[in-house]
Amino acid sequence: MSEETIFYSRLKQEIEKSRKSTNQIERELGYSRNALHNYKNGTEPSGTRLIEIAEYFHVSPKFLIGKTNISSENSPIIIFEQLNDVQKLEMLKLCHNWSEKLIKNTQLPDIK
């Protein structure tokens, strides 16, 4: 018996999170019956199908194939990593100013 691929494991995880049956998802995607279950055998989806599945579950293709453990392309970590150094410094300044305002406007309890 072969070991489950990362893709199939994550696909199953997303199917379970959706609270839908595999067959229902296949119908919604316009796939033939057992198309998703067939990935259990270790076959990998085509690039087009990988993108369709990722878009359906609102996760990144990189997450589905195990290139990252962050499921969303909109993760602050991924967005930050895509910035150049100048943009990262600007973001740092914005965060610093925001945190200063937050601290200034936050009432701390008296410690006795």
C-alpha cells in the first residue's frame, strides 16, 4: 500500500473543512465521478486542475502541493515576503506609528 501524497492529504483536509462530499465537490467543479479520489493513487493534478482546486478551496496551489504550510496567498507573511526592502521599511514605519498610537491611547491598569 502506497503512502498518501502531500497533495492528497491536503485535498482531503480541505474537503473535510468544506463539510461537503467529494462527489458534490466534483460535480461543482465539473469533474467526472471519482476524479478527486483518484489522486489517492499518487498521481498529481495538471497545472490547470491544481489552480481550479486551489481556487475552489481558497488556498494557494503551493499549499496544496506542500511547497508552503501557509494555506492562503493573502497571509501577511507571504505578502510581506513579496515586498522589496524599501516597501518593508515603509511597512515597519507604519507599524511603529500604529503601535505608538495604540500604546498612547490604551489605559493601563494601576499596579499597586
